[in-house]
Amino acid sequence: IAATALEQSLKQRLLDYFHPLKGGTDRNGWSFGGTIYFSSTYREILSMPGIVRIEGDLITIVDDEIQQPCTDILLDPDELAYSEDHVVKVVYQ
């Protein structure tokens, strides 16, 4: 699979994963509040066919603020997980 196609597929997978109604680990949507675990996000990426590893840390931005690497994101009781965009770079070695 071409790098560009894999990048697009992974972007869509992440958009689907963070979709408020059909996302989450069980694909039944996200509940208000709770925690977005970085390990679950890594697992979602690594379960994608063609992905072997993640090099470096993921950069997570919440409300225009960069989060510390490998940090779970605690949502307030009235907040819901969703995403708007993902920047993905696939490298073949």
C-alpha cells in the first residue's frame, strides 16, 4: 500500500475513532466526560494494517493547547470527545 494511501486511511480511522456518535473503543460513540487514554489511541493506530510502530510521541492539542506527551486527557462532565483533523506521516523503512 502506498504511503499516501496509508496516511489517508489512518487519518480516516482516527476521525472515526474520535467521532462522538460512532467512535470510541467499542464503536458505540463517546460518553460525556470520562478519559481519553493515550494508550488506547496508540492501540488504535497500531491495530491499523500496515502500521508497525510509532516513532516519537504523538502531539495532542486540546482547545488550542499542546498536551504533554503520553498523557491521558480528562474530560469535564459536559465535554465530549471529537476530532477535526490529524497530521500523519508514514515512512517506509
